[in-house]
Amino acid sequence: MPADKKNVIRTTEKESRYHHLEKMKVTDLLSNINREDHTVPRIIKKNIPAIEALTKAVIRKMKLGGRLFYIGAGTSGRLGIVDASECPPTYGIEHGKVIGLIAGGDSAIRKAVEFAEDSELQGWLDLKKHKVSRKDVVIGIAASGTTPYVVGALKKCTEQNITTGCIVCNQHSPVAAYADYPVEIITGPEFVTGSTRMKAGTAQKLVLNMISTAVMIKLGRVKDNKMVDMQLTNNKLVSRGERMIMDELNITANEAGALLKKYGSVRNVIKNYRP
């Protein structure tokens, strides 16, 4: 039976352990925030088995041609969009293979859209615009685990036998109830009460990094430890590509630059180079 959001124990909303923040010195503010941030990786470590199960599900689906969707509202939605948008330039994967959706649409990336997250129907409608199917995986991201936009989307996905996962920061939430592969990172009270862009957001970002990086590696988008399929969209990346080629082929910078210009990617240079 799916969890009732009224019964969820929202540790993310509990009162901060710190009081009279406005009276603290700046150094104490920074030190205490850092102290709280230090707890996040330890909590994530305890949840690696759940993250592994979700990651393997994504790898299986994407190897068969499926896509990965992130869906969320507010900070959670923005984090999903950041992760999705970085996959093509970093790993050279086609646009549209990893998709981030946010309540309120693209305008909500920069400016909050009032009450956009409160519709249980809109998340599913946004997924349908991308023709989501059983080939895909949909990961709901919600610190509270109760966001209607995300709950409704995962509920409809479940009804349609679409594989689902989630990243939430409260236990026994409605979002997790509709996830085949729930990841619950219980970060506890925030330094500023209820400000889930802090520890909860950090936890979500770290987990997203873990999932997408592992997926891209297992899809063959990394050679050794190098981003050989990265898009060469600025001088810094071109220089990085040249250094990769120099190290791999033991050639000069000029030779590496010429080959990179000719073949367009580090992978293609390594594949086609004949001394």
C-alpha cells in the first residue's frame, strides 16, 4: 500500500540542531555548515547497495536502447537537469538519451514557478511528451519524497510497467513507494531548518554523479580513466583531448592536435591512428 504523505516522518523538515544563526560569526557559520556536510558521504556509503541496484537497472535498459529520465521539482529538478545536460558533452552520448524534467518546465530552472510541483498529473504529461515507454527508466528526485509532481509521475509509470527509481531523503515516502529501485538517503535536519538545497541537495547531487558516471562507463564511454568521447566544445577540452592522445600514442602535441582536428574525437584518433 503506497505511503500516505501525511504519515511521512519528514526529518528534512525537523528543526536545525543549531540556534541563533544570526548571532554566529561567519567562521562559525561556515564551520558548522561544513560539519553537517561531512555527514553526507557517510550516509551515502550505507546506501551503496540500493544505488547499485538502481544503476544496474539503468545500464540494462540503456544497453537495450532505452533512455534515462530524471523528474523532480525545485532544487531536485534542477539537479536532475544538470546531470542530464552534462552527459552529452562529457561522454559524447546523444542528446535525448538522458533527459531531465522539472515541474514548471524550462523557465523553472532559473525562477521558481508557483505551485507547479502540486499537480499529480503534470509529471506524467511531461513524460508523455517524450514518448516514455517500457524501454526507459524514470528516476524521481524529491528530498521530501512527497512532491505530487513526482509521486504522480512514478505512479503512472508503475501502472504502465515502466521501470522506476527514486532519490529521496525521508523514509517510507510516497515517491519511494512507487519506485522499483528506491534510494533513501536520510540526511536529517538541515543547518537552516527545512533548507533542503543544503545537505539533501548535496546528497542527491552525489548520488546522481555516481549513477550517471557508472552508467556511462558501463556503456563504453570511458577508456581506462579518460573521457575519450567528450565533445570538443572549447579550447580547454581540445587541449585535454590532445594530452590524452599524446599519452596514449606517444606523439607530439602538434601531431596530436592535427589528428584530433582530422578525426573529431579522442576515440576516433585512437581507433584510426596508424604510425
